Amino acid sequence: MNIILFDGDCHFCNTSVQFIIKRDQKKYFKFASLQSEIGQKLLEEFQIPKTTDSLIFIEGNSSYIKSTAALKICRRLDGMWKLLYPFLIIPKFLRNTVYDVVAKNRHKLMKQTECRIPTKEELERFLH
């Protein structure tokens, strides 16, 4: 199970999902919004507080949030994104400080107010 949980109400998060899909030719990841039934079920199953305001990556029997999730996702992406994975050696509190600044300003960062409609093939990767 390699699932990315994202805020389905956030344009920055939706854009991030599209970014990942384009760089995941092996189709390693599946996706579910935090607001979906399966998203809520996974939060409970992995004992992640429902108030968690972060990208969540579930890989096997482990879950990751914030910068750890983002870097573990980068490890599986096509191209040079894998080169970001070694940043895991940076202490989590420093990585998460940067993550939190971006997350806090994500609505300001995205001027786009519409989401791209996924293709039929892409839709098959979303859990309901």
C-alpha cells in the first residue's frame, strides 16, 4: 500500500498530486483526499490525528507526515527528484519548519482556483 493522502479542498495540494502523477510513470502511488471515506478510515487505522494538516504518505505499514512524507515521495519519482531524498539527514524540526512555512502560505502560493480534470487512467489511481 503506497497511498498519498492530501487535502482535497486545497488547490496547492491538488496541483502537488498532479505533479506527482506526471513523475510517477511506474504508478507506485495511489491517492485519496483526507476528506474521503477511505481517507478518514486510513487516518483512524494509522492513528493519525484528524486535525493533522499535512500531506500524509502511507507506505506499507508505516505513515509519514510533513517533510518526511514529501522526501519519501521524492525518492520514488522519476527524474532528478530522487536527489532530494538524502535531505532526510537534516533534523526533522528544521525540515518541518520549512514545510510549515510553505503549508501556511499554500493558499497564497496558488493563484489558480480551478483543478484540472484527471484523465480516466489517472482517476483509476484515486481511492474512493
